[in-house]
Amino acid sequence: MKLNINSINFEIAERLEKYIEKKTRRYERLLPSEEVIMELRLTVIKPETNLNKQTQIRILGNGPELFAEKTCDTFEQGIDLCLEALDKQLEKLKQR
């Protein structure tokens, strides 16, 4: 699985990058194919107010496209919520 991280309107910190890698590591076991791509798009929405961090995660490759989008106070919170949504989507696919 390939992991692509795009940051819009800010410079991504190494700490956040490591957090993303840690949280998405288990998807490498769930989606082991080299053709699978996980794209993360992290955006700081202007003007700077509460809930101005938008997180989008898209999984492309074998099977249908999976997508989750959340807007939160922190990127870590957005990543966690998006991954929970993706887990639910994967569970529905397995039940089919």
C-alpha cells in the first residue's frame, strides 16, 4: 500500500507525519496489495477559527473507492474519525 500525504495551507510537522504513519500501518495488513493507494489531504481552512482543520482520506485500488472527510479542531482528531469511518466502510464490504 502506498501512502500519499498532501498538506494544504500549512507545512506538515514531522510529529504529525509519524502519527499518520502509525495510525495507517494496520491498513497495510488489511490492504496488502501494491496497487492500493491511501491519499490523505490535510487542509487548514481560512480564516483560522475553531474547527478549521479538514481531513480527507481516500483509498483507491482493488475494489470500490473508500472515502471519509471530517473537519475538527486538530488533525489528529480528524484522522482518527476518518479512519473509524473507513473501518465501517471496510466492514460493510466484507459483509457483502
